[in-house]
Amino acid sequence: MDGHIFRQSSSYRQGLVLGLTMAEIVILLIFCLLITMATFLKREQTRRQEAEEQVRVERVDSMAEHNLIMAIKQNPELYERLRSEVSSSAGAKAVDEFWRELVESRNAMAELKKGGLSEKDISDRLANVDRLNSRGISVEKALRDAEIVGSIEKIMPELAKPSTTPQMIADAIAKGLSAGNQPAHQWPPIISLSEAGGYFFETGSAELSPEFRDKLITSTPEEIAALIKKYDVDVVEVVGHTDEQPVGLRQSNLDRDLVPVLKNYADVASLVPADNAGLGLARAVSVVSVLNRSPLLYGYKLIPLSGAQLVNTDETLAVDGFFSGDIRERRRIEIRLRKSTPHDVPLDASSAPVALTRPPPPRPKPLFPTISRPYAAPQNLMPIR
């Protein structure tokens, strides 16, 4: 039995190589060949792809060179220059230099196009630069001139109109410079109408003497109008001043009657001041009510004010008491001229200062006739307070 098994095992081991049958060996060899073939095919595929990429690059370069040649042929000037440079002794170096400049120009154009400029814009700007250079003006000077013109237009917007000529701008600047060279003090002079000059009021009253009224109707408006035209002002301030003599105890009605008198709806004689401040204001209102009737002052602002007894004739405050008492020079009307300034409209119209501008004619007739008291000679008048 054992011998029989041994013979069978011995017969099985016959035909084996390294423990493999022939079929197994053939399969192994085929597998190795497939691996080798796959490696070879992969390498060949890689080489083919590299060759195709190189061919594609060369084709692109060839196309670019072809396009460049065609572009050069379409530009006769460039073509002739290249041909002349190549034919010269230093042709290669010259061509390289020319080519470098051409590439730099192309790169510069590309950068400008990236900035949003078209070829037409670039051409127009270069033409503008050429025009500036032909006139001897650099780009830096042109930019500086543009800044100067812009500053002028901010100050004087009317000069920005297309119809404005350079001569008009020069004339405006020259006018401003000439005005700046004038003396600093350009305020209109103060017109002083004092008792010392023959301008009298009734004692303790705002009534005008006949002579005073006549001057306010005739010569004073002409003098004011001349100063308005000369100094380009539009506000006339009439300030009433008194000396330091007390008015006396009495009930004032200025709060009620000032505006009617100012509008010529009531007579000046109806005003009753209770102190020097009220007396100065009442007299200023009396003067304004007369000046307001002059056609020479139509359209200008007439404002009555009071300086009371607080301002000396030298425009210092009367706080030391050196000039107290009966001083007729201090009993005066001062007319000051100035230019109006922009201001906000007050929320409460009743709190706004009274400024009278004559309305256009015809004006309403006064409810009461103008009454002038008999006027005595100046030497018989008591000093006004």
C-alpha cells in the first residue's frame, strides 16, 4: 500500500519546474511580457505627447513670425528701415537694437491700454503734447497753469463760462490787484450833524427844526448818495447821540409809537422818550423818516440806532465823566454807511432790529399831517438833551 502511494507521488512530480506546471509557467511569462509592453507603450506615449507639444509651440512661433513678416511688409517705412539696417555692416546689432525698441514700445502701448486708453486717445494726447511743445510749453507747466485756472474759477465761477476770454480773466485779476494796492482804510466817512453845526432839535424832543429838515430833504441825501456810489455800500445807519444831561421822569411810549412814526403813519411829536437812550433813538427815527422820502435813497436800507450819552465825539466811551453836562457837540446825529452782510432770518420776526427800506411808490398817505412847531432863533433855544 505504501509503495503504491509513493509511485503515484513520484509520477506527479515528473513535469514540474520549480514546483510549477508548464501551464502555470506559460501564464507567468505572458504576464511579464504584458508588463514590459505596457511600460514600453507608456514611454512611447510620453515621447509622442512631448513631440506634439513641441510641434504646436513651433507652429505658434511660426505663425507669429509669419504675422510679423506680414505686418512688416504692410509697413513700407519699417520694411525699408529693416532692409537697410540688415544690408549695412552693423546690420545685426542695429536690428537687435531696433527690435528691442519695438518691443519696449509695444509693452508701453499694452500698459496704456490696460489703463483704459484706446489707440485714438493715445494718438490725440501725443498730438496735444506736440502742440504744447511747439509753443514752448512743457506738460508740467500746462498742469500748473490748469491748477491756477481752476483756483481762479473757484473764486469767480462766472469766468468758467465758454464765452470768457483770457483778456477778461486778466482784466479781472488786474482789477483785484489794483484794489489790493489801495490804502487799507476804505470805509466811508461819517456824516456828523451836530448842534454845533446848526442842526437843532426841539428841547427834549425828536422834532426837527425847519432848517434841519430842509437840509435833510436837499443836501444831505445828495451827500449820502454820492458816498454810496463811491464806496459801493447799501446800508445807511443813522445814530442819535445825546449828552449826559438827564431827561427827567416821564412815561415812554417808544415801544408803541416808534414803528408808526418810522412808517410815517404818526407824527414825530408824538414820541415821548424817558431817557437819553430813548431820546437818541427817537431823533434817529425822526431823521430816517425824512431821509426815507428822498428818491436818491430809494432801495437802500435805512436803520435808526441810538448811542445815547455813551459815545464821545472821538468815538470813545463816555465813562469817565470828564465831559458831562451841557455839551452841544455831543448832541448830534451821525450817519454811517456800510455794506450789508448775509445773515440768517431770525425765527421771531418781532425780535429782529428795525431796518427800513423804502417800498416802491406810491406810498400810503400818513394818517396824520406833518406838523412843525414854530421855530425860534438858535440863541433862544435851550440845550437839547
